[in-house]
Amino acid sequence: MEFEELLMEAETDGLDVVEHYHFKSDLKGLYVDGNIALSDNLKSYTERACILAEEIGHYHTTYGNITNQKDQKNKKQELRARSWAYERMVNLDGLISAYKAGCKSIDEIAEHLDVTEAFAVETIAHYRKKYGIYVQHDKFIIFFEPCLGILKLV
């Protein structure tokens, strides 16, 4: 479902998405001037959704050609697009939803949130960097260290 929602979001933003593009490199996705190409090597809708979210993130957060990742400014723009995708796909309410659903492991959380395990791990690292050890959200404390944990406040 998430992949289709992202496709509709891209369309609303005026973006054209090519779903099965054959890259001559190991690129998984690319955003250029209102166009998004997704690799034909993506294995699942979940992986496709994670990559599409990042490419939509590029539309919202980056400018110019940032393919040279040795340039610090380009690296920062790449991180902004990824951060946008992390927060779009796995927000704090989503982590709380996974907790309420009884998810205990990262693979259960990823499945519940319809993202890849790698994406879930990267998202938690993103939040750890953004908030530190924990963050209070609504009536919950979400711990990011030493491992992900959620505590409901009374």
C-alpha cells in the first residue's frame, strides 16, 4: 500500500516516475528535474517504496547535480533527502504503533511499518542523531540507546 501512496504523492507533486529503469551502475534510484527513475533490480514493493521516498525527498530538499559524493555540500544534500524519507516512512507515531502492535525486533518493526530492515535501522540511527538517547512524544518515551525501546507514561 505504501508504494502506491508514494506514487500518488509523486504525481501530486508533478513528478514522473519510471518504475523499471535499467541503470548501467548499481544505482537504485535517481531524481532529475521532476523525473524519478527506480531501478529494475529492486526486489520488493517495500524496497521500491523506501527508494521512492528518498527520491521524493530529493525533490523536496536538494538542488543541482549532487552525484559527486566526495563533495561535502553534496553529501549534506544527500543526507537531507534521506532524512526526509526516514521521517516520511517511519515517524515517531509509527514507532509507537509498532510498539502497540507488540513488535519486539527490528524485523517485526520493519514489517509492521512496511519498510526494509536496513531502512528501519538507518531511521533509528537518524532519530538517535536528531534527538539523542531518547525523545518524549505524546504519552511515550522512545529510547534510541542502548537499543530501541518505548515506555508508556502513566
